[in-house]
Amino acid sequence: MAKALTAYTLKTQLGRVLQALRNNERFVILRRNLPVGVLISIQDYVKEHLDQYEDVEDFIDTLLEESDAEFQRSLKKGAREIKRDRYLTHTELKLALANKKLR
């Protein structure tokens, strides 16, 4: 069961709360006695989202990718190239690399 925690307590006791999260404790964050959020461990989060992540490492990789501006730009560039039909199939890429000829 989740423990209620005020925003002020979270601010002043962050180290203890983080340690409790490592022990799989859950918290409901209150502000002016109204629930505004929930804190759960990464392990619990991943377990509840198995349709999106294989494991904690996959979750962390996704976070890093989403926060990497250069990576995001390369994804957008790749999407534009696909829309323009400027791409190689796997077989074409293998042949091109084997021949050292990329279009």
C-alpha cells in the first residue's frame, strides 16, 4: 500500500524517500492535502509497462534516447528520407556495403 507524503516532506526527506523506493515502497504525493502524483520504483514501473519495455535497462535506454537531441534529429531526418523513398532495404544495404557503393 502506498504511503502518503507531502510535497514538503518529499523535498526535505528526498534521500530517505529514494532509499525507500529502492526497497519498492510506493508513495502518493500530496499538495495541500490533495493527491498530485505517485512515486514508484523503476522496477515497479517497468513491471506495469511490460508492453513497452523488456526490462529496466530497456527503460533507461529509452529515456536516454528520448533526451538526446542529436538522436531525435537523426530520427526525424530518417523519417523524412523514408517519405522521399530515399532508403535501402536490408538486402540492398548488404550488397552496397559489400560493393562499397552507397547511393
